[in-house]
Amino acid sequence: MSDLMKVSSNPHVRSKTDTSNIMLTVVIALLPAAGFGIYNFGLDALILILVTVASTVLTEFIFEKICKRKVTIGDYSAVVTGLLLAMNLPVSAPWWIGVVGGVFAILVVKMLFGGLGQNFMNPALGGRCFLLISFTSIMTNFDCDAYAGATPLANLKSGEAVDILDMVIGRTAGTIGETSMIAIVIGACILILMGVIDLRIPGSYIVGFVIFISLFGGHGFDWAYISAHLAGGGLMLGAFFMATDYVTRPITKNGQYLFGILLGILTGIFRIFGPSSEGVSYAIIIGNLLVPLIEKITLPTAFGKGGVRK
């Protein structure tokens, strides 16, 4: 009998690419930004990255052992969570901050909701926001041996001049992995070329943000002001590495465009009208919570349904 006559359950089209391959590609794509963070801030950044990654991997391993579930640390998703969380920490943070954030991200945000594929928000951002609320003074202290004083975004918000070239290269204060726009874009190009992500969400995020701050930032379409906002803070890291998370983004194409625009508007609101100079983390988490609604209103009509009756 011809193979065309055989019937099997879905899915009928399968990819040879599995979760571990995707996550490993993300880890590789994060290495340029992580490596520059270590170069920029020194050995303390490396220690904080290693401790945070170890905490996420061990938390997942111990939880699954206690619950007698299949150990899934081999899919590298816990490594990605730990690396992203560490890159969102200031280098001045003590090592235990990475442990607390890593345990919260894996245990509360990921494993208690069923593990990979079941979490309702990005675990790394969930951990970071938990730390921001619980240890605000530590999480907003960017003084270190290399830099002292406020971040470029904080200076920009207060009306002071900033060096855009330094912001693009990464020679500024900030969290470990967010300072170098060049390193983040290199990693993003790896993800795009490997087919892990596309530009629907990052592109609509950046375009939506640029339009918003051009309208409401008080500077019009000032390219220097816009460039400083794009190069500063975690916008590029969030747009390419966290907003594109497969689990917490919409699955519909129109929904992904809407999701990106929403994130751009929320980030603009937090940065322009909020007390903080940042806002990417909270914007993405709020967007994650709205994904079910976005998918509901952008879900295509099934074939044969919704037509006009004659």
C-alpha cells in the first residue's frame, strides 16, 4: 500500500530541531553580550553569571528529583534562564542575589506551573522583577570599580548629555549583559540566521517604541535622543532574547505584531512617564499576561466557519 494512504495522528510535519538544539543556539547567541559584560565589569561579572546559572540548573534538577519526574536539565532551558537572569543583574549585586533570583525563576515561575512550555511569563524576567521589588536598593546600584554614578538612561531622563558611541559599544554602567548594543545585535543575528527567531516581534517592538517616544518624548524625531534610548537599558536584549520566548509569545503572526507594538508602547510609557528610566522587564511581563487575549482576537477563522450566510 502506498505511504500516502497511511493515517497517523498529528503532528504530521516534524522538525529535526529539538528543544535542546534551540536552547543551545540561544546560549551561543548570548555569549557575545555575556563575554563583553565580563570584559567590561571584570571577574565579578563572571562569578555572578556562573553562580546564577548553577542555581537555576540545580533548582530544576533537585525539584524534578524530589517530585520523581524526568530530569530535563539536558534541554538547556535552565541554562538560558540563568544566563539571561545574570545578564540582567548589576555587577555590584552579591552572589546570593543570583541564587535567590534563580530559585524563584525556576521553582515559582517555571516548575510550579508544569515546567517548560507551561510557564505564563518569562522565567528570567519573573526572577528579575521579583528581585527588583524585594531588593530594590541592590538591584538599582550600578556603582562598580569600572563605573560610578547613574546609568546613561537615568542621565538622559534627567536631561543630561550622554555619549551615544559609548552606549553602542557598551562602555557604560548598567547590568552585565545590557550595555553593549553591538554584542547584542551580533547575538540576534545568530538567532535570525539559524532560524530560531524572526523579526516580527523585535521589529514591531522597536518600531512601536520609536514612534511612541517620537510622539510623547518631548524631543520629536530627534535621532540622537532615539538612538540613546535604543542603545541604553535592556530594550535590545529584551526585544531579541526575551520577548521572542516561544512559550510566552503569541503563536499567531498578527498576534506577534500586536504583541511587539504593545511592548513598545508599554516600554515608552514606563520610560517617559514612569519614575524609573527603564521599563523593559515590566513591559514584557505585562505583555506575557495579555498573550491569551492577543491570541483570542488574532486567531484566524477556521476554514468553513464564520462565513456570511446567504
